[in-house]
Amino acid sequence: MRRNLNEVIRLSDEQKKHLISEIKAFYLDARGEEIGIIEEQQLLDLFCEHLAPIIYNKALDDAMYWIKEQAGNIEIDYCLLYKNI
């Protein structure tokens, strides 16, 4: 079942235009083919539906790793400031 693009990722009209022009340029440069408007939109939808969630989750994982690293640093800093009596 295909999901609506807006359910997967929200892109501005400007972002959509830019990505579609990148897809069009890729096909022309890499394959020497011109693709139509429908194919451009289908490829953008495909990437947004299948690739975007993977990239999004990877970004969340990277952020969580960074947060954990920073939390560890805070604990170390706290221990260095703590006064032994």
C-alpha cells in the first residue's frame, strides 16, 4: 500500500522543485535520458516513502548518541566540581 507523500515527509514546494530538478539532472547526466514529469514525481515519492524514514531514524540515532555522550560529560564535570570533605 502506497502512502501519501505528505504522510511520510513534508517538503515545501521549493524543496520539491529542487529535488525534482536534481532527479531530472541525474537521469540526464548519468543515463543520458530525459524523464517526464510523472516519472520525476514518482521517483521523488518513492525516495520520500522508502529512503526518508531510514535517514530520519539514522538522524535520531545519531542525536541520541550525541545526547548520551554529552550526558556522560556532564557527569564527569559534576564529579570534578564536587568537593570532598
